[in-house]
Amino acid sequence: MKLYGYFRSGTSYRTRIAMNLKGLEYDYLAVNLAQDEQLAETFKTLNPQGLVPVLQADDVLLYQSPAILEWLEEVYPVPPLLPSDAAGRMQVRALSAMIGCDIHPINNRRILQYLRHELSVDEAQVITWCNRWISEGFAALEKRLAADHTRGKFCYGDTPTFADCYLIPQVSSARRFEVDLTPYPTIVAIDAHCRTLKAFIDAEPMQQPDAPQAI
Amino acid sequence: MKLYGYFRSGTSYRTRIAMNLKGLEYDYLAVNLAQDEQLAETFKTLNPQGLVPVLQADDVLLYQSPAILEWLEEVYPVPPLLPSDAAGRMQVRALSAMIGCDIHPINNRRILQYLRHELSVDEAQVITWCNRWISEGFAALEKRLAADHTRGKFCYGDTPTFADCYLIPQVSSARRFEVDLTPYPTIVAIDAHCRTLKAFIDAEPMQQPDAPQAI
């Protein structure tokens, strides 16, 4: 399989985690978002939306990380990344959507570029923008996770699920934007636990071949 | 079942379509977003994120429309709103995510209120903002749908799927923001077909009890 992504892209990061958790090997193909390679015609023939990740698997070309994760779960069911009961799956998918719909897309690079260039928003206000949506989303997520009897070492139970694939990249992004994580101890604890595991470590942005190298 | 929603909310609208397509009856409970009722403590005990829709079904409290739709499909599988094969389900979920992640959340009321009140963006620029993300998303979606051999009268095949539940509310929102739909003939044709069907008509914002009444 070939995974087209970018080291720092949160949606690429979550897809790498899911593939690593499932023990799937793949070729990593970097698409440099900082140089707008995702908008080049060569990439747009793979995905007209001009967004990463794209997964080339056998004869299927997959796009949109929520759909890729569901496909991975159906085609490579072991180990499962969704609970075995409908209510549990609803909970994991809802936690995932809280991040994948209501936090991540609003702080996407194309949105921040629009704020900067079309609305002349200065860099301090761009940081405030990101902080606002991450903090608002994390506050709701923390409340859910802290109260939830199904939470374990991970967002749901004691094995990783989709929700952890979504959460860890979002925490990484929060740190980049210097969001104060003190109010979210449950999120911080789950993040700390996940980042001890090889599947999560190997998916980290700075572990990718297109990450800038330390001198 | 009890569905908490708002007549004009796109996520409530897509949930109503899915429930109507499945022939499920529900009590409609209006949460007035224009009066910020979703932020009241009474509603936040149902959903700490302060977002509609919320579905109370038997002993499960469901939130986040992507998770609600998947749960409906699992618990009420007939008629199906996903294709029977993994590649088809991937396609329908990806089309849904193109709308549910990359168009809808960016034009959400809370985002527009932030633009207006925190960034002092004027109303013309707010309309331009919405137009930009809807047009960019629809252009990619049109390209996909027009090229896709699996497209039929609906986004995928000749029976409705999740993708149509996502698309029709987004087209309705595009019309509200006066987006020029001329460049998207495939989207317009699918929308026109869906809006002849009772499940879609009954879910329309202006058919809901909390819609302003025509004099």
C-alpha cells in the first residue's frame, strides 16, 4: 500500500497510527503542503480535493481519513479499533467526530492561510483562533472522557480505538499552538500513555522521512 | 426516540433525512440556536459540547451526526444507507466526510459569530467566507461525482445513502448563502431528484415545527 501524506498533517498522522496499530506496512509518499504540492495537477489526479492523506491499496484509491479508517477496520479487522457493540462504536465514532469535524478542520492550513491573506488577520490572532477551537473542543471532550465509565487507559477501554488515532495528533497540534493543556488532565493522561507505544511513536510527525532533520 | 435539533441546522437536517429514509418515528424537540439554547445548562447535561443534534434512543444518548448515522445503520439496517461492499462504503463515507468535515463545520454558526464579533469581519466578508468553502468543496465533489461510475440518481447508485443525507442540507445552505450552483450540474441534479422524495421533503427546515411560519 502507498500512503500519500505530510509529516505534520493531522489527518495523515491519524491514518499512520491506525495502519501501525493494525500492523500494516506501507510506502510513505510525502506531499509537501508547505510548497502546495497537494494542489499540483499530478496530485489532483489522485484526489481532486487537493487534500492528504490518500491511500493506494490494491485496486482501491482511498481518500478522506474517516472513510480510510472505516475501510481499514472492515478489510483488516484484527486488531479491532472499534468496540464490539453498537453503543460502544457510537461512542468511539462520536469522540472521533468531535475532533475530526469540530476541531481539526477549523485549524487546517488552508483556513489559516485565508485568515492571514484574505482577512489580514495577524499572527497573534491566528494563534488565538486555533487556541479557541482546540480549547473549546478539548473542554467538551475532557468532560465526556472524565465522566465516561467506558474510558480506560485509552479513550474507550484498555485497547486503542479510532478515538485515540484522532486524539493524539490533535494534542500534538495543540502543543504546537501552545494551548494550555492543564484543564484537560484526562486527555493529557491518555496522550501520555499512547505515546509510550510503538504504533503511536512511529507515526509521530518528526519520525517521518519528510520531517526537517535535527542538526 | 427523541431528536433534539434545530430546523436550520445542517447536522440536524441530515439526521432527520436518515431517520425518515429508515422509516423511524421520533419526537422532535427544538433547541433554538438563535437564542443560544444549546449553551444552556439543561441542554449541556445532554451534550456538554453544546451542539445539536442529540438523539435519545431507548437507553442510549447519541450525539455527533456522523456517529448517529452509523448507529442507525447498524441498529436499523433496512433499508440500507451504505453499499454492500467495502469499496462502496468507503466511497459513500468519503463523499460524506468531504461535506461533514471540510465544508459544513467551517460555516457553522459559532465560526461565523467569531468572525463577526472577535475579528470584526463585516457581513459581506462573512458571505464571501461561506461561499469560498462551499464552492471549493462543491467543485471537488462535482469532479468526483461527475467522473464516478458508481453514481446513479443519487450520489452512489439508485438508492439513497449517507452521502445524500449530507449533500442535500449542504445544497440548502449553499442556496441560503447565494452560492452560484451553475458549475455543479451533477450536484444540482441529485439535489433535484432527492427533493421529490417524501423522506427528504419531510426533513426540510421549513417543514419543522420550529421554523418561522409563513403569514
